[in-house]
Amino acid sequence: MGRVKYIFVVFSFLMLFIGGSIFANDAEYTTSANEIVPLESVDVRLDKEVLNIKYIGDNTFEVDVVYRLFNEGSSRETVIGFEAPKAVYGNGHNDYFDKPYNISEKLKAELEAIDKKLSPNPEDFNYSGIMDFKVEINNMPSSYDVVDVSRVKNQGSNPYVGYLYYFHVTLKHGINKIHQHYKCSTSSSVMNIYEFEYILSTAKQWKGGEIKDFRLNFDMGEFADFILVNSFFNNLKYWRASNGKIIEEKNIDPDYGEEINTTHFYLRDGKASFYRNNFIPESTIRLYSIRNIDGGIFDKTEDKLNYKISFKPKYPNFGYFFAKDFKSLKILKNLPFARRGASFKTKFISNYYKHIPWYEKNPKYKPSLESLTDTERVWLHNIEMLKSKILRNIPFAIRGYHFKDDRLNRFYSEFKWYKLNPKYSPNISTLLPIEKQWLMRLKRKRVIGDREFFYLLKHYPIKL
């Protein structure tokens, strides 16, 4: 069999989880890898690559990639490996060492020699981030095995750690097709919903140094809002999106804090495609999606609303906006309709959205609750809950109570009648009968119209 040739498939992600009451404590997890790379190939070229990247939620991507290789030489056997460097954290046991190797004795000896030389601390818990890995060779399912190659690539004080998913393949003369499918965990952070990287540059190590036909397809989910670093392209002419906007802009690199050229995708159906012939990939696919303001106070004069509504319905105190003033609240309420291109008769709402990059007027769209998603209906419900909370607390605000929820203090401070009284402690017994009746009426009302809400804010039943 001779010396085994390895062809590595790699892609990388930075794994960072944020702390707080909802997510895990602050920690950092890293993993990286490459595409198919023929290490010693002089007779195999990459005729076509179709790379499909799909975001399926919960910081998880689904990757489906098909390679069409053309072997100009005679038929030969080799090993293809999918390298998935692992995150190391906590304590536990690496169960991959207990798996039997379904390979030749010679190859087994070579891999075990690497394993022995570089085996990790058995107390470490190791996780590659790869799930449901499957591979087909020339339309036939192929088995694979996994070996830990933790310290093959020593990086000084930060030794490389990772798994090798590997499988046998016979590259026949002519066209060969390799199809891989897997899910992978990606990063999230305080600022970003997800961050994802996929290294392209190693593909140029095929014969000729290029991909004859390269196709990249994104499916990022409904109302996708993400940023792609301009690393493997320098203009938009190779991109296509039938239902959304693609805009070039400057942004701050989330890793290095430097200004970089990026492209912002606002996609109603989440789909965009990149096509390129004779493609020489020089860099990495790097994309991330910025969070909306979580639990913050929205100010129409300072904040630009994201295209994507990001919050978790089961966490009522996380991800919901609080508005600085009434106009900001109205703008928040109309976000679901603005995303669909609604035209607004109210001037301050119209003026706000026409300066938002993703907004695109759609004369055919008629706003209706029926056209909204479940998430958008929850969004509107919480706007109504917010309005109710503001009104219910007016009797105490008008007496100068300083609320523990500072968002209420900031909202009421927009009105002349709110004057702080440090001595006042809220007690329903201190309210007048007319105020108690007013609160009972609010409790019975399920929805408070915007006009009525604004009127009640300005014309409270009593003046103290």
C-alpha cells in the first residue's frame, strides 16, 4: 500500500458562549479545519464544488458539500480525512479511544502511532462540534472512522487539538464525486447571534490551483440578517438574491476590532447564491449576525433596528425592547410590517424607516396580522404588555416614585408631570377612588389603542 496520502477537509469556527441567566457562563471554545486538500496531488483537479450552508437555529449550521473531482491518472486508492479540531473544556472522557478501527492493520498502526505520541490528557473532555457526519463516494454511502490527533500540529503554548474523520476511497480515472453532509456547532457572543467560518483557500492546492465551477448557496432562514466579510470576493456581481437586499458597507471586525469591508445581507427568504467559474479561493468564508438590543431601551434618534427580530419568547425579560418615548414605541410596534415593505402614513414612522438600510417599500403589501409569523405576533403582544405596564404605573409615577426598573424612570422623564419624590413609597391605599377605578378599567382592557395610550399619558385623570 505504501505511504498513506491524506486529503484533508477543513472548516473553522470560533466558539464563544455568553454568560448571564440565560446562557452558560463565560467560556471560550475554538475549533478550525479546511476543505478537501490533496497534499501530493499532481493529477486530480477540482472540476466543481457546490457548497450549501444552512442555518437551522440554536447556533447550529447544516453543511452539505459536493465535490466533483477529475482524476487524470490511473485508478488509485487513498484516504480522505475530515479534520475537525475540538474544543477542550471541563472534565470527562474521550470515548473515541474506545472505538474499534475498521481499517487495515498497517494504516491502523500508523494512526495509532500518532495517537500514542500525541494523546490528550484522559481527564479532558473533548468535543469536535461535528454532528451527523455522513459521506458518499460516487453515490455510494461510505463508512468512516475517527482518530484523535490532538497534538499533531503543535502551536507552542497552544497545542493543536482535533479529531480526524477518515474514510477510504478509490479515485477511478475520470470523474469522481464526493458528497459530505454534517451539522456543526458554531459560536455566539454577547454581540452576535452566531459566527461561522469556513476555509476556502486550501482548495487551490488541486491541480491547476482553481475550482472550475464553484457555487455557494446560503439558506439562513426567514428574515435573515447577517454580515459577510469580503474575504473571497471584492464586489457583488457574482451574488444573487431574489428576495432581499445585499449592501456593501464598512464594519468593525468582531475579532480584531479593525475596520473591514463587508457585505450585509437582508434576505426575506434567507437565500443567496454566489457563482464563479475558474475560481481561485484566497481566503475564508466569515459571517456573523448581530443581535438586536436585548432588554435595552430603544431610542429612535440613536438606534437602527435590525431586520431580524431576535428574542426568546419563553424568556419574557430578555430580548424585549423598552422604548425611550412614545414615538420610539410606535416605531417598534411597526417593525414586523416595515420588514415587509409597508408604507406608513404617519410621518415620523415613515421618516425613520426610509433611512434604515434594509427597508424597501412594497406597494403591493397590505399590513395584516394574518401575514405575520408567530414570532412577530409575540413581538406585538409584548409591545401591548409594555404599553399596559407603562399606564398601570402612572399613578405611582405621578407621585414621583423612583422605579427599580430604570427604563420606566427614563420613559416617564419625557413628560413634564414626572418629578422625582424620594420620600414616596408606592401603596395602592394612597390612590384616590378615581385612580383605582382607572386601574380596574385598564385591567379589563386587553388591547389599548395607540391614540388612547398617548391620550392617557398626556391627560391622566387627576392632577396632583
